[in-house]
Amino acid sequence: MTLKNQLVDYIAACFTGLWLESHEPEDAIQEIATLCREENWRLASWNIDTGLQVAGAEQPVDAGGSDPLAAIRSINALAGEDGSALLVLKNFHKFLGSPEIMEALASQIQKGKQNRCFVIVLAPVVGIPVELEKLFTVIEHNLPDRQQLHEIATGVATEDGELPAGNDLTRLLDAAAGLTRMEAENAFALSLVRHQRLKPDAVWELKGQTLKKSGLLSLYRGGETFDDLGGLDALKSFCRRALRPKESSRPKARGVVLMGPPGTGKTAVAKALGSETGRPTLALDPGSLMGSLVGQTEQRTRQALKIIDAFGPCVVVIDEVDHALAGHNGSGDSGVMSRFFGQMQSWLNDHTSDAFVVCTSNDISTLPSAFTRAERFDAVYFVDVPGKTQREAIWRLYIDKFGLDPQQAKPKDEGWSGAEIRACCRLAAMLDVPLTAAAQNVAPVTATAAESIGKLREWASGRCLSAETAGVYRHEPVGGGKRRRVSLKPSEN
């Protein structure tokens, strides 16, 4: 619902205290002014810089200049018998720590029921004191939708050939999703300066800067695709099919959980998925959402999830989720991680945005089963160390990448992960030595952490899908898994 429609409904129902959350105050005031002209309502606005300004008045009402207390009382001078009066208080959340201002605001909101005077606090955050919570109704000023972004692009691209069409226009609008009106206009103007036409590249650059300013998410724009990764055929096939271009009637994919030993390519697959499917990749680090103040973590989490929802089709990577959500049972942190964990679970279950979430983990058995249940994720995959065929493909890939001799002998690589094969090739190129010599500096994780990896495979067997072949992952212990029966009588052993 648009801001205009929300205001019409709330004012008709005489909600005299409205809190408008917006990061675009000038656009919000402009929309309110347009509505007031259409409905013949009186409008006044106040901020600390210019004081009180009355729309349509040649001389402003004397309201004590920048005095916030006088601004609240000034609205009664606008009241009339033939219509409503609106007072917009810009960034007024900064003044609500004063008992006098809170009392005056509460009194005015209650009095407004009789003279139809409405107080609208316009702020980028919702910071209502507990004394006023029951008097305000929160309205959200939504970011521009695709139609509005198209109108902004049309206004910027005035010459023939500057505005793309078809799929190029779709990609441009996808890139601009989640930006404010001013940010979108600036991005389009920057694209015209650089490329003489509107292209998504400049928009993505500005969008990445916006995410850096928030400090909540980071934008990954790498060039790797699935062709740069060896093996994992079943996982790649599922992701390609789930994120293929689709009709609006088809359900949206939710995401996957990737579990396995370190170095098996879980994070690489997650980052390559965006480039493979033409989606931006957002990295969400739960540690960056933690705040030192009471309630700050929950607020930053809501803000990050709101950004993701507004981003449009995207891939969201939460790396090492088992470590990131450690302490989710609430022990030792006053319940902060428990509440954060609850927020994440609710969002994973209820979000309607086209965000494909990829969580990686070295040991997901430490998380409760509710986190990975159906309808929060589409599948849970076990990414084991590659088999012989997959290792050969990975060797070819990295030998070519680092410019090595493909005919040289390779070291014994039983139990090696993709990261260890890459490390061997990189060391060989860096030290200018054969692969067999470089392998002396590589210690495979299957040897250094054999016990923990064995337990991980046993846990995943029958519980997870295989990333290599279609179907459920099955762990086959060496020797068929049969153990010799041991008798309690020493003479029989």
C-alpha cells in the first residue's frame, strides 16, 4: 500500500499520532503535501533548521523558531471547522528525551481527536518512548517500486538510445531495487557520464557503497562460475534448476545448507552461484550485526533483513553458520544470540522476497533440527572431499589456472580436498617447483582431522543429500563397515 493510501485511511479513522519511518524525508513531505492539496487539508512542517513552515502561507506562524515545544502547540492555530490539519515534525525523535516535550506531545495527540489535528513524526528510525508507544501508529515509507524506478530512469535518460529495453532494462531495474529515489537517480546519472547510456554496472557500484555504509552486509561481485569449480554435479544441477528464469506463478526457491569438511568448496559454490545465475551475492556476517547496546543487535538484524527483502532477486551467503550462531541457546550472552537466532528462523520461514539463502557449515549437527527443517531450506547437502574423477577435473582446472605443465607427475592425492589441490598448484607456481615437491608442504585435512571428519560423515549418512551424485549421501566405511565380533572370553579371541 502506498504512503498516500495509508495516510488517507488513518486520517479518516482519526489516528492523530502517526510515526512515519522514512530515509527519504523530502520525498515523504512532498507526497504528504500533494495529498493535502487534493484533500484540502492544512499542512505545516517543522525542523530544527528552518523552524515552522506553513504550506500556502505568506508569513509563517510565530512558533518560537526552532523551539520544538512551541512547534507542537502551534498546530492548534491551524485547526478549522472545514478540514484537517497536519503537522510534520522532521527528525523529532531526537527531542523525545525531554519530559516536557513528551507530555506536550501526548496532550496534543489526545486533543487532536476533537479538532482533527494530526501529528506526524518523520524519522529514519522508530524510537518511540514507552510513555508514547500506545499513542502512535507506525507507517513505513516504502522504497521505490519497479514502476517508480522506471519513471526515474526515463526522467534521467532523455536522449534516444540512453534507456535500454527488454532484458537489459529488466537487469537495470533489478540492480536499482532497494535504492532510495535519490540514490537511484544518482546511479543512473553516473552511468550516463561513464557509458553514455544506463547500464547496471554503475548501479551495482553505488549499491555496494550503500551496503558498506550500513556495515550490515557486503556485496560480492566475483567472476567465478560453476565452470571454475570441479565436481559437485548434483548440487550444481539443483541450484541451476531452482534459480533458472521462471514464470511468476512458480514458487520461489528458498535456499540450501552445505555441510562438509573444510576446503571442499562450500563457500566457493555459494559465491559462484550468483555469477552463474545472474544474481547479486550478499554476504551476511552475523558478527557484524552484534551491538553493544540493549536491543541494538535485534534492530540491526531487522535492518539487514529488510535490506535483503528490498534487494530483489539475490543470493545470500551465511558462511560458517555453526560458528556464527554458537550460543543460540542463550547461555552466557543474556539471550542476545537466542533472540537473533529466533529472528533468523522466523525470516527464513516467512520471507516472500526472492532471496536464495546459502548457509555453509563444517558441523551442522551442533544446530537444532528446526533451523534446517523443510520450508526454511529446500535441501541440505553434504559436500565430501572429491573422489578420483572429481580430483582429476580439479587438477586440470588449477594446473591451467596457474600455468603449470599439464604433463608433469602429480602427487598422491587420496583424501585431498579442492582447496588442498589448489594450494599445491599455487605453491608449485610460486616456488617454481614440480607438483610433487610442492605437495610436501600440504597436509590434507582428512589426515589432520581424521576422527572429526569420520564422525561428520557418519552423522551425514542418511540425513543429507550428496553433492556429487543424485540422492541421499551414504557413507561407506573402509572394509564395508563390518566389525569382528569380540567375545568376553579371552580364549575365543
